[in-house]
Amino acid sequence: MDRDEYPPAMFQEGGQGASVKHINSRDSRGAGACIGAQCRELSNGTKIQIEVVD
């Protein structure tokens, strides 16, 4: 199990006050890699919107 946070720590809103839960390591690392790949070419300070769907 890995600790996973929302909003992600890589964003300004992440960190202190974030929701942290233990989830399956494979899910956590896969989601992190997916978000990282999508944001790789963005400049620091670029605003994005994350839509959470169930």
C-alpha cells in the first residue's frame, strides 16, 4: 500500500491539508505516472483542471 494524496503534491494546492489515503501501490504509481506524463511539457505555474470521475 502507498499513501496517496489529493490534490496531488506536485500542485500548489497539494501538501498540507490534502486528503491522504492508503491505496494499492500499483494504482498509486500508475496514476502518478499518468499525471506526470500529461504535465511534463507544461511550464511551472500553468493552470490545469483535474476532473475526478467515478
